[in-house]
Amino acid sequence: MQAGLDADQAAPSRGGYTPHMNIPSASFELPREEDFPASGTIADKLRFALRYAVLAPSGHNTQPWHFVAQEDSVLVCADRTRALPMVDPHDRELIISCGAALFNLRVALAHFACPYQISIFPYSADPDVLAQVRVHDGGYQDAELAALFAAMQRRATNRNNFSYDAVPAALQQEMTSAAECEGAALTCISSEQDRGRIAALIAEADRLQFSDAHFRRELAAWVHPARSGDGMPAYAHGMGELLDRATPVMSAVIRTFDVGGGVAAMHQRLVQGSPLLACLATSTDDPAAWLAAGQALERMLLLVTDAWFDASYLNQPIEVPSLRAELQTLVGCDGLPQILLRVGSGQAPRRTPRRPLSAVLW
């Protein structure tokens, strides 16, 4: 049983499917809530809260963040040594990932009743410092964020097939409101015809990306065994019970062969079988917007998880510049697409590994 859930708390049934707890990675243990240093220093409390921040999602599970601990605050920083120059040449997705980690930090601090104040891009001379989070008595407290604490520990990207159970309209509205709270906008797409058009665009993006040997090499470089603490084990690609020892074989196949046709067909089936697509957009396309998008993304994902639904990413049309505008038109959103999700319910995934806090805390 994972931390933050009562032993007798059962997952509700949805259309005959009963979800179960996400299976944690063998290389990462969730922190125990009872170990929180309630009588410790602010620095102690911040270090503990950061153990939840690193549960955030990231492209290829690169975990492209590091944190600098100070006496009463922490700096949330971009680790550009973990960038993806082929798929993410401007570090857009990298900063979105850091925004998701920042939001998790906010949730943990709210749960442990640590009021905080956030300064975004506090040092103009150092763009790698994305935010400073300072804990003090006059800071901000948000009970709505505290309520997402248990969901933060359960959330995991689910690349499995989804059932056809519809995502309730009330949850879609909550997701839309969550995006707006963080300065982004969300468009939900549920009609079969619209999902089919977007599925075709995703398939086209897959074929374009995998036809590029540089893209394939970059992707293969992040296919790691679970014990490595980062990257994507074979099981993270929705490959069922495929054992972790198959990961090197999978990496070699991706690196050597253009498998774009097969990947495109697989993703097209996943999209067509998913009851809801959701496109997150922002009015501008700069680091501040990307950081906001990351916080909006995680806030939405935690609401989805809290409702016992799942999500995974289909960002390929956004990553291919020539297709991003076409996606914007298909979705019908006013802003610039930043994240494309599918939402539904499926068999619980196994959590991807995480690096220990000691590797990311400076």
C-alpha cells in the first residue's frame, strides 16, 4: 500500500473496471509521511517536501531539474545537461517538466502546512533558476492543493489501452478550471470524428520523427533499465509484462531501425480507443508560459488521478514544428498547444524510476 492511502481505502469501480494502485518502481521508494520533520528547521522541511517534487513527469523520464537548498527557501532549477536537443531543441518540454515538479512541491508544502511564497525567474542573469520557493509564516496556504497530496503519490503515466468509459463532464470542467488557475487553457476533445483526425496527425508525426536517425538515437539513449533511476524501462512503453532485461534489445531496435510505421499504428489505435483527448495551450510561447504550462499540467493530472482516471502523452504533433499549427486548428484552441493528453481508465501502470534526492539537491 502506498504512502498517503489508508489500508481500507478501495478504488471505486468504473464501468466494471476496478483500478488498483500503481506499482512502484523497485528502484524508488515513496517517502513516508510520518517522517516529516515537523519540529525541524525550515530547511529540513523543504528538503523533505522535495522528495515529492521529484515524482513529477518529464519527457523521456529525464528528470531535468535540480534544487539548491537555502536556509528558508529552495531554488528550482533547470538541468540542461539532461536536455533533449532533437525532440526539444528550445527546452520547452524541459521547462514544462520543471513546472510540474514545482507544482508538486507546492502540493507537499500545502499538505504539511508550510506557507510559502514563490518568485518566478528571480535572477535575470541566470535563466536556469526558474523559481525560488520561500517558506515563512506570512506565506500562501491553499487547502485545494493539500487535497491533492494522495493523488500526487499515485500518479503515473499510463500507456496501456483505455476502456471506453466516458470521462465525466464534471471532471472535464475541473481539468479546465485547473488549467485556468495556473494561467493556461484546456480544450477537451471527445467526439469520435475529431479524435480520429487528431490520431491521423499523431501518426504522421510519428512517421516523421522515426524517419530521423538522430531522433531515434536520442530516444534510444534514454531507454534505460529500471535500476538506473531515470529514463524509460521497456515496461514504460506499454509493453505489458516484458521484463526489464529486454530494455537493451528495445534500445538497439529503436536506434537501428525506422519503426515509425508500427509506432504510428499503435498510437493511432490508442487514440481512437481513448474516450477523451485534452490539449493544454498558452497565449505565449516563452519560458514563463512553459513553466505555467507545467504547473497547469500537473494540477490537471492530479485531479485526473484523484478521480481514479489515467492519462498519457501524445505530444508528437507539437514536437514537429510543421504540424503544431495544424493541431491548433484541429483542436480549435486560441493559444499555442503545449501538451496533448489522452485521458481514460486502464490497468494500472508500473511507475517509472526516480533518481534519489541526493542526486538532484545541490
